[in-house]
Amino acid sequence: MKIILARHGETAWNAEGRYQGQVDIPLSETGEAQARALGARLHDVEITRAVSSPLSRARRTAELALGEHRAGLLSTDADLSEIAHGSWEGLLASEIHATDPELLRLWRDSPHEVLMPGGGESLQHVFDRAWPAFGRAMAGLGDHDTLLVVAHDAVNRMLLCNVLGIPFSRPWTFRQAPTTLNLLEGTRLDDLEVVRLNDCSHHTALFGEAVHRAL
């Protein structure tokens, strides 16, 4: 089967560099345009099933990517929600640095060791819920089916790190731009291969800069 693993479009908090986590921030106008561009790219792709995070930025991205003619394919799974950043949610990196520079440094240098403060999650927590959700999304699909999954930066990184064999200590070694797509192929959850990684050519030129300013 083919799996299109996408990230949601840009939000105002993404553009500002705020940690949004599980706060339900909607797409910005730019994010909506990015999602429509993804939809145009996928217009002629025969999609069998679509699953997204229930957070509105991911769900809306999936809706626009599918278009009205495929809207009935979409379901949501809460285990694909973004990492809970706890007390960091809504803050800029500069604000976090002012109060807890050591934890911010650890998040950047050894993120697998960080449990987000104030009731947040670790990257391992994200993987432990998102990997089974990924498997549920794939369940019952055949070799010629195509699955669309729309999730979030940390979720995508954990799924891709596991498939690629990258340690959870090094999730920053690749990017996940707004509405980027990753293409995976395989017959089972445990034999997936990455065919395309961080492909956002539907809205960014080859040598353009498609980044976000949080995480």
C-alpha cells in the first residue's frame, strides 16, 4: 500500500514561533492556501482512506487536501494529536529561555530525555500512542490502496524516525514543513519504506525555504 503522511498547514502560532502542542489553533490564511495546494496536487490520486488528528489545523488540512468529492473518507484519531507541550504551550522560545534555559537546551540537544513540564508528554509518549494509531489507520487496506494521514510535526517525526531507524535522540535531522508530504510504501506496519521525505513542492520551490518556527 501507499501511505501519504502529511503535516498540517501553517497557523498564526507557527508563524510567530509559539509552541502550540494540543492547543487547538486553526489554520491561518497561509495555512489554508498551503492545504488547498496540497489538495490540487492530490486531486487525481485515488485515496482509499483518510485519517487525521482531531485538532482543527490537521482536520481542516485533511478536508482541503481531500476536497468535497472525497470528504466522506475522513475520520479522526486522537492518538495522532500533537505532543502536549504542557506549560510551554503558547510560549515563544525566547520566553521559555528566560525562565528555563536548561530544559530548552536539553529539548534541542537531547529531546528524547525531556518530559514537557506542567503535565506534558515526552517523545516516547507520542510514539507509544501514535504508532498504534498509524497501524489502525492501515488496518485492512490492500496492496493497491492509498492511505492519507494528516498529523503534526512531532507525531510525523516519531513515525518517520521509527521507520528510518533514526534514534529518538535525533528527530531534528530532517524537516517537516507545513503541509509537507511523506510517501511510504509497504504491506505491513513493520516493513514500511520511505519513498519521499518532506516533499512540499506544491507550495515551495526546490531551493525555497519551507520551515516553521516552533518545536
